[in-house]
Amino acid sequence: SLFEDNAEYGYGIYLGAKQIREKIADLMRDAMNMDIDSEAKEVFQQWLDSFDNGEKSRKASEDVLEALRKNPDNPVYKQILSLKDYLVKQSVWIIGGDGWAYDIGFGGVDHVLAMGDDINILVLDSEVYSNTGGP
């Protein structure tokens, strides 16, 4: 079948993950304004500084998890731990065929690209192999 809303769906996945990561950032800022140890503050700041970098956020996330586990009773730490799957910046890919990207789904592809966000689109050239009922 042909998925006409592939670009919009993928962009929604990206926006959802981004919103959760922004919530984590807010929680870390809140924690940094509380009476927490200086090591945790430093680790949180490193994570905030690497927010938009996948590789750097991976290392920073490991340090964050270690700091969070040292004080499991802190309610803000518990909230961050509940969102731990989103600590590392994810790479989001939208994948579709050429019929989707150049024809039926072009409006969505155009919209996603125009947003300028850090999202990837892979278009598979399958026109020779496609059978969409045409001549």
C-alpha cells in the first residue's frame, strides 16, 4: 500500500520525542535550583549543553543516570528517571519510496523539510519495481 502521510507521521514522532526531552531539560533546571550536590549540577549542565548533539548526549546521559541513582528518593530525579529512554538525542528517519516522495506525499515531505528541524528523510528509488496499477 502507499502511505500518504509518512512524512507527517515521522515528523510527529520527532516532535513527540523533542517535547519529552524539553520536559527533561526543564526538570534538570528545576533540580539545579534545588539543594543538590555539585556533582549532579555539573552532570545536568553537561547534559543541557549537549542537548542537540547525539554523540555527546549519549555520554552525558550515562553520567546523568549515575547521578540520579545516587539519590533515588528525590522526586525530581524520579521524574527524570521515568523518562530515561529519551535522555539520548534520537536520530529520526522518515523512509519512503519515490512514488510517495515525488507524488502522493510530496506536500508532507515539503512541509517537513521546510521546518528545518534535525530529521532525516530517505527516499528509495523503486519506480522500476513498483506496480501501482498504472500503464
